[in-house]
Amino acid sequence: MNILIMGLGYVGVTTGLVFAELGWKVTGYDPDRQKVESLSQGALTFYEPGLDTLLDKHLAAGNIRFTAKPGIAIRENRVIFLCVGTPSNEDGSANLQYIRQAAENIGKLMREYKLIAVKSTVPVETNQKLAQWIQAAQPSPVSFDLVSNPEFLREGSALQDALHPDRIIIGGHNSLAIKQMKALYAQLNSPYFITEPKTAELIKYASNAFLATKISYVNELARLCDKIGVNISDVTEGMGMDRRIGHHFLKAGIGYGGSCFPKDIHALLHMASEYETSLSILEQVNQVNQTQIPHFIGIWEHKLSSFFGKKVAILGISFKPETDDIREAPSIAIMKTLLDKEAELKVHDPIAKLPAGMQSERLQQVNTLEEAVYGCDAVILCSEWEQYRAADWARLKTLMSGCTVFDGRNVLDGNRMAELGYFYHGTGNH
Ligand SMILES: NC(=O)C1=CN([C@@H]2O[C@H](COP(=O)(O)OP(=O)(O)OC[C@H]3O[C@@H](n4cnc5c(N)ncnc54)[C@H](O)[C@@H]3O)[C@@H](O)[C@H]2O)C=CC1
Ligand SMILES: O=C(O)[C@H]1O[C@H](OP(=O)(O)OP(=O)(O)OC[C@H]2O[C@@H](n3ccc(=O)[nH]c3=O)[C@H](O)[C@@H]2O)[C@H](O)[C@@H](O)[C@@H]1O
């Protein structure tokens, strides 16, 4: 079966390369010509470990190609994966304009049967709407099947996650379509959960919301730890030894960011309100996350007396390590607040760049960790790149003016930092 991927962002490119790796012929379509050109030349438009090698390999073997022309791409491929973005509307609901455009393109241009799988994260009942949009755009009726096939990969480990998924969720009504979907993934040896489309759609939101709940829970608990003088990391380590709880997603810090958790939680809350149901726990999850940064800035400001005129090194721009994605990155909100408080910022990230519109004479991105900390009063660690964990903190201290390190991700060894003469402040960390 030939596969068409519509939408060449993180999910689309990873999915396309994974299917190429599984032996299928893949075409990637995106209306963004620059993206298509760049991918066709073997250059990824974002940073993601392992994908560049796979892209080179499958371009050279002719297993994957990219196009900005939808007509031939839709006609030549029997299976279509929708991987377009579903960003937030002002009111928090999911913006379905790209999904709708893609559906209308398919309807308009298809000439024979298609199996269409939705990987984008979409609200319940979108599958049904998609069917209507496709039908309405068809010049004359042509049959198709629609299945919901949500994606669970994480940025930074996208390839591994997509090649070894914990589960493959398929929501569909037609058993033949489900059989074809299973055939596409057959080599992965992952368990399937087959259900109806709206259940599959909700599983995706419910999973992201549950992971975010774990994070906000420990972040709030860390505030208590700060007051009573125990280490949140010890608490979560002890908790995680209970296999019913596990160790995952219990790392306290400056809060969750990224292109999905904040957006999907808003979308789920909006969905609940449309169905006149309250998800009060999730509202609190969101609330705790939104207060995480002001909470820490308050503590840091108190420790430094004031940020006015202080030289501060910001380590890590991306919302997490191993990605250059800065969407909803906590570092950005921190930097904006510190600039308002008239601090001078030197910023470092191994890969990510400051957003183009973010400019100030008191803000400078530098190329090395040493340049960032040179002459600074304090360091704030915003994303836990390995380079920061493994840094020679004894040497870095000789470059700084002050000796304060605020570890927003709790990854440095507090005792060791104190031995080196730092004033170290983590999260719920003593
Ligand atoms: N980024 C992630 O780690 C994950 C994202 N998701 C979900 O997958 C979806 C895609 O996410 P990303 O890859 O991050 O999005 P993205 O924003 O990086 O990329 C979306 C792509 O879709 C293209 N596009 C827009 N309209 C189109 C159309 N009519 N036809 C074809 N392509 C079109 C855009 O040009 C863009 O290249 C979202 O719903 C997201 O919630 C799910 C799991 C993981
Ligand atoms: O729907 C999506 O887009 C994806 O969203 C998340 O993946 P991602 O946003 O790439 O990254 P995560 O590793 O989940 O981290 C999200 C945020 O939570 C923070 N986090 C994570 C774990 C933790 O213990 N503590 C914590 O603060 C991270 O620093 C980051 O800011 C989910 O983990 C994926 O399963 C899902 O497919």
C-alpha cells in the first residue's frame, strides 16, 4: 500500500519516515513549499534526534518523496494519514481549519476509494465532521473509510516512541479498514486497542491530560516540600517504587510547556463545557501550571533582593531537552518577566533559538555556556539538556560574578553545588 502523509510537522515527518522504515512507499504533502523543498533535499525543518539519518536513507532509496501538489499525491496513494496542526482558538477550543482544508482537498481530488487515518489530535466527533466535509467536497460520490489513529510520540524521542509505541489505538467502524490499518503497523509488534472513533479521540486528550495532572500534582506537592523541608525528588522516588504509581512524569519543575499539553488541556476543558460537564481536577492542573512561573519568580526575586540590573544567565530555551521547539516554553515567559523587571539576560541553548520577535538591548543569545554565565549574578536552568547536567560547574563558578543557581528542573546535585560554593535553589529541594 502506498501511503500519503498530509502535514509535514513533527508528527507527519516522523510518521512518514517510520512507514518508510517499515517498508512502505511514502509521499509527504504540505502546502508549505519551503518545507517541501527542504525535506526533498534531506534537510529537516526541525531538530529531532535520529530523523536526519532516516531521511537521508529513505530519500536515497526512493522510499519517501515530498510534494506541495496535492492532486497527484491524493490520487496515487490509497492510504492517507492526516497529520496537520490543530492549534488553540482564542477560547481554548481546537482550531480545525487545517483539518477541514485537508478533508476538502481529499474530497475534491480523490477519484477512487481511500482509507483516511486521523493522527492529528482532534475533539470528539471530528471524525464524523470529516466525513461530512469530504462528502460535501466530492464532485461525485466516491467511497472512503475514516479511522481515528491518535499519535503518542514525544518530541525529542519521536522516532523511538513511534517505532515502539506502548499501544496503537484505532477507532473505526469498518472491520476491513481496521484490518488494513493493522497490516500497515504489523511489523511493530505493539498491542492494538480497537474502539469507536470518538473513544479513540478522547483517549488521546485523556492521556495527555493525565500526564499533565501528574506533573501539576508533584509541582504543588513540591511547594509543600519547600515549606516542610523535605526533598520532592526523594518523595517521588519513594512514591514511584510502587508499581501502581511508577516513576514517570513525576519530575517537579517550572511547569509543563510545549505544543501539546497546554493546548490539549484547554481543548479538553472546552469540550467538557460544550457537553455541560465540569472537569474540575483538570481546571486545577491548568491553574497550578499557570502559577508555577510566578511562584518561582517570586522566590528567586526574594533570594536576589531584586532583579533590577541583575545579570542573569538563562540555560535552555526549548520547552524540554532534545528539541528546538519553543512553543509554550516556560523559558520564554520567564525571560519576558525578567526583562520587565529590568534584568540583563544572556541566553544559551544547544539548538533552540530565541523567537524572532523577542528583542531587547538587555537580551542576548550566546553560543557557549561559558559566555552565558560569564559575569552573571545568577543562573536559571529552564530545560535539562545533558550539556548542563554534565557541565564543569567548578570552572563555571570562576567565570560568574555571583554564585546563585536556580535549577528550574531539579537536575543538578544540590549537595555537590553547595560544596562548590554555590547558593543552589531547586524545586522542593533541600
Ligand atoms: N508535536 C508532537 O509531538 C505531537 C503532536 N500531535 C498532534 O499532531 C498534530 C500535528 O502536530 P505537529 O506535527 O506538531 O504540527 P506542526 O504544526 O509542526 O505541523 C503541521 C503541518 O501541517 C501543515 N498543514 C497545514 N494545513 C495543511 C493542509 N491543508 N494540508 C496538508 N498540510 C497542512 C503545516 O504547513 C505544517 O507543516 C496536532 O494535532 C498535534 O496536537 C500528536 C502527538 C505528538
Ligand atoms: O500530544 C503530544 O504532542 C505529545 O505530548 C507529550 O509529549 P511532549 O509534549 O513532546 O513532551 P513531554 O515529554 O510529555 O513533556 C511535556 C512537558 O512536560 C514537562 N515535564 C515532563 C515530565 C515531568 O515529569 N515533568 C515535567 O515538567 C516537560 O519539561 C515539558 O515541558 C506527551 O508525552 C506525548 O505522549 C504526546 O504524544
